[in-house]
Amino acid sequence: MTAVYLILTTPLIGMILLAFRGDRPSAGAVNAWLNLLAFAEALWLAGDVFRHGPRLSPDRLLLIDPFNVYLVVLTTFVGLTTSLFSRAYMEHEREIGRVTSRRLRLYYAMYQGFMLTMYLVLTTNNMGVLWVAMEGATLATVLLVSLYRTPESVEAAWKYFILCGVGIAQALFGTVLLYFAAEQKLGIGGDGLLWTVLHENAAVLDPAILALAFVFLLVGYGTKIGLVPLHNWLPDAHSEGPTPMSAILSGLLLNDALYAVVRCKMLVDGSLGTHMAGTLMMGFGLLSFLVAALLLHRQTDIKRLFSYSSIEHMGLMTFAFGVGSPWATFAALFHMTTHSLTKSAIFVTVGHASQLAGTQRMERIRGLILTQPTIGWGLLIGTVAIAGFPPFGVFASEFLVLVATMRDYPWLTPLLLLGIGLAFAGLFRHLQSMVYGDVPEGQKPIPVKLWPVMLHLVIVLWLGLSIPGFLGDWFNQATQLISGALPQ
């Protein structure tokens, strides 16, 4: 478990260090090195889990198993690549006067603070600590969203704080109900919030209490996922905060909130022996998928466009986890990976496109492939990938979701196809003019480093052509843990 403690300690030290030195020219490099160290520690941890199986800390407060260790590696990787983009992006923001030295210190400190809360959400075995970590992520994100201190960014931060605050309060009540169910039947005191204890004893817990708890937990953590109708904070937060924050929000925070819901679903399934939790997840997920696909057509801000794309994909993942079969669970895990890599790459490209055009309004972002081909091609390929074109990994994961749905709920397949078609049209109605349109007067190239984008997209292409054996084993182990069986 040494690697787990190191993963948690690294961003804590980084947050304290960058709070005082985050305005130095080396701050961006320090931030990147810290994330590189966390990624190396995550790889060490993953190797340890696959050699020795799930690990539980001596005090039972930390748990590592195939489900969360794969997300820890994904989180550290996206955090690393985004920090590399963040270095040049934030330096440019300071040069043009959008951030001061004080706000730059705040940005880098909260970047590390956000990563710390994400690691804690994934590795804790205590449902109460998970709630605290999720609340910590909320506070860190509020400070990042309001970084520019414009009226719009402050409004978006307050909207995020209020909506997610109400949501997280629902999750707190659900967590209290979990403890009440454990205390009522087991009388185990402080161990009543340990996920391993709840999971082992799920069959003897009061199903009525656990069913009610799941409703509150799904609404609470579903707010963080961005499920409709709890999604209103997400487009504003993406459009008003720094672009690197949008990349880690879409690539990391939404995944971790869904992880919390799936952990809760595993407890409820073991207690009720019915599909109640899955049915609720399917309903919210399908509603989010379809509504977000429709709203893509109404957007005028490029970051809001792709934030609705995130809601759409998170809805699809929630739906797949709700279906609950081994095939659907495998597909949801796979889609978590491909979406995180693709969407974080897109937001990096979108950040550069906005800097190049001097605005986020799509009507003024034109001719990218002529002005700066690397940005234009990055946006084009990224959008093609996230829209589900073959042979990219998003196509493969969406196809697996469709296959799983046809096996278990064939009557829902037309709705999934409708959502995919709507999302495709919503993205490409805006893309053509931004990439190939006439170049506006005065638009000049800017210095960019898009190799993190290309790295992400190459990995997503590779995953669409062939899932590596070690990653397939990873998904299989996590699928068996969540659904109790392997895909057949």
C-alpha cells in the first residue's frame, strides 16, 4: 500500500508548495513533474494489484481493487498530459493580463488540490470519506471556475457551488442512511461506513433503507456527473473557467462521480436482489443522453458545445452501468477510458482555438486549418473521434453498448441510435466552418504544443483497432467485480 500513500501525499505537498511559489516561471514545470510522479506511482500501484490482488490498508481506510486502480492510472495520466498543456496555456493567459501572479498561485495550488481529492475519492474504503473528498473537489473547482473574476465566471462559480452543494447534501443523507442500515443490523459502530463491510453484509441489510439511500446517492452524485435535469452547472463551469480545468472536469471529475454511484449500486444490488438501482440509472442515463444530444444543436460557444457532449457521453455510461450485464459493464468501463482521453484532448485543442480567435464564439472561430493547421487538424480529428467514427475507440465502446442493449433491452436500441445520430449532427453542423471557413482578418498563428493531444488521439485510435491484452484483462477483472460475471 506504499504506492497509495505516495499518490495521496504527492499532490498534498504540491498544493502547499505551489500555494507559495505558483507564480514563479518554473511553477508550470513543477506542476507537471508532480503529476508525472503521481503517474509513475499509479503504475507501480497497478502492477502491485495485478501481482497480489486487491489490497486493503491495515486500518481498512484505503481499498485498491481492479475497478479503482484502473481509474487511478487513467486519472494520473490525464492529469499529467493536461498539466503539460496547462503550463503554456496559463503562461499565455498571464502575458495577456487575464490572470495575475496571485491567481496563478491559486490556479496551480487548486490544480494539485483537485487531483488530491480525485485520488482520495478513488482509493478510500470509507463512504463518508468519499463524500468528503467529493465535497473537496467541489470547493477546488469553484475556485478554478471563478479564476478570471469576470461577472460571468463568478456567476458560473456560484451556480456550480449552489447546485452541486444541494446535490452533495443529498448524497450526504444517502450516506447517513447507509450507516443507519449497517448500525441497525450489524451494530458495528465506526466500521458501518466501510465499503468492504457493507458489501460483505449487503444481503442482511434492510433493503428498504438501502433502496432509499440509493435514490439520494444517485441524485447527489448524479449532480456531479451532470445527469439531466441536474446538469445546468456543467456548461457554465466549462465555458467560464480556464480550459485546462475543462479538460480535467470532463476527463476526471465526471468519471469519479460515476464511480461513486457504481460503488453504491453494488451495495444495493446485493441487498435488494432486484434491478431497481439499474433501472433508475438507465432512466437518468438515457434521458441525459437524448437531451444533451438535442441541446448540442443550440450552442454558440465552443466550450459549451463540448460540455454538452460530455453530458451525452456520461449519460451513455450511466445507462450502460445501469443495464448491469457483463457486456454492458465492460462497454461502460471501455467508454470511460475512450471518452476521457478523447474529450480532454478536444478541450486542449479548443483552448488553443479560442486563444487564436480571441473568443469562444463559434461564429468567430473560422479557418483554423488554414491559419494554424495543427489546431485545425486536432479539432477535426478529435471531433471525428468523439462523434463515434470508426476506427476510433469511441466507436468501439459505443458499439459494445449497443450490442449489450440489443441483448438485454432490444426495444431501447432505436433510442440509442437516435441519440447517436443527433449528437453526430449537432457536432458536425458547427465543425465544418470552424475548420474550413474563411479566415477572419487579423487572425495570426500562436505558439502551441499539441503533442499531448496527438498522444491521446493515437491511444484512442489504437484502442479502436485492438484492445491490448493487459487492458482487456483489467476490464475483465473490473467487470467481474461489478457485475459478478465475465462477458460471454
